[in-house]
Amino acid sequence: MTDVATKPRPTRPGTSLRGFSAPLVLLLGLLIVPVGLALLSAPAGAPADEDYVRMAFASVAGCTIGIVSVVGLLVDRIVRRASASTIALFAVIALVVAPWQLSGIAGASDLLLARLSL
């Protein structure tokens, strides 16, 4: 084998997650995908009980995707041995987003129980 074939591609540590930039992952995980799930689960007419359940599951899925995206970016930065400031920035983002999304999951369950009159 030649020297070129055995050397890995030079990348800067902490710059991207499998080809996706961190801002793109945050935008997709915190905004685009959850809003898309909410729009796809919205009923066309008056919602019935199964529509309320579908909307609650979509809300929980969107919140879970948000948590996974920020924690995944934090773990990626730690594994790639990024600078301490970058790791601290993503840790702060994860510490803000995770409780916010967990409260969104709790709110979805409360709203589902209220709408189903349980």
C-alpha cells in the first residue's frame, strides 16, 4: 500500500459530526425535525382521542431528538478531544436544552391526560 492509502484524512478535532456541522445538527435536532413531527401529526379536522395520542407521541419524539442531538454533540466533542472552551460551550448548551426538553415531555403527558379527560 502506498503512504496515501494508509493515512487518515486530516480533520480538525471537534469540527463536524460525520460530515455534518454542529450548527446544522443543532438546527435539525432542536427545530426542523420536532416542528416537522408536530406538523405531520396534526389532524386535518377536529381531533379525536387517537389524534391527541399521536400528537403527544410526536411531541415526545421531538423532545427526545432534541436531547439526543445536544448530548450527542457533547459526547462527540469530548471523544474528539476538542478544546476545553468548545466542550464547555456544548456542556452549557446540553445543560440548558436537556431540562427544557424533559419539561416538554412532562408537559406533553399532562396535556394528553387533560385532553383525554383522565
